[in-house]
Amino acid sequence: MKDYYVNKNPQSNGDHEVHHEDCNYLPSVENRRYLGLFSNCSGAVQESKKTYPRSNGCYFCSRECHTG
């Protein structure tokens, strides 16, 4: 289980990236929103989509949820 966060700032393509707590690309505290404790990125991305419909897993820490 890991804590997951979403970047409040969208990427250039409009996606909001979801990161786990150990990601090297975790946004700064003021630029992230806590999503909760999850066993994998799928649940975290689904939670993020409630606020940011265009959510996507980080390529580096949540690759299995990264769609492009």
C-alpha cells in the first residue's frame, strides 16, 4: 500500500498525472492533491478522475496506469 497524489497542474496534453509517494517526479506540496492509500495505481487514478476526469498514471512510477 502506498499513498498516491495527483498533480493539480495539468500536463501540456491536459492530463493530470497520478504519482505514488516514492516517485522522483512527485509534485511539490502546493501542486499536489492527496488521493489516499491504495494497493496499486488503478484505484488512485479512478479516485483522481472524480476531480480531474483527464487523469493518467505517471510514466515513471505508475506505468501500468499510464495511457500516453
